[in-house]
Amino acid sequence: MSRVCEVCGKGPSTGCTIVRHGLAKAKGGIGLHTTGISKRRFLPNLRSVRSVATNGAVSRVKVCASCLKSGKITKPSA
């Protein structure tokens, strides 16, 4: 299971890229027209960090940046 946070389970999500051409009506044009829609993936911001487990063992885990910032994992002391 790559590209998945081992703490919260956050993984890739899908979306679209939308290409628009033309000059906006507010700028004197005839408006923006959609000329292309293609699929894309939004990947989570994963980091491979060393973490201390509940039994005291140190291992490497893939954790998203939001879990790191919120302090959901404990790093080993130096």
C-alpha cells in the first residue's frame, strides 16, 4: 500500500484539470470557454520518518505532513 498515510489512511484522490481559453466578460471579452477536461490525481504529502511504536521499537513509517504537524507520532530521542 504505497502513497497511503500509515496513521490516518489518507491516500490519493481524483479530480480534473480544466483548460479555459478566451477573455473574461469583465475585461471586454465574450467569456471563458472550456476547451479541455482531463483527469488528474491529488497525491498526499507523505514523508518517510522514524517513529517509536507503543512497545518501544523504532521503525520507519510513511506519514502525511498533517499528521506530523499535529503530533500524532512520536519521534525517537537523539
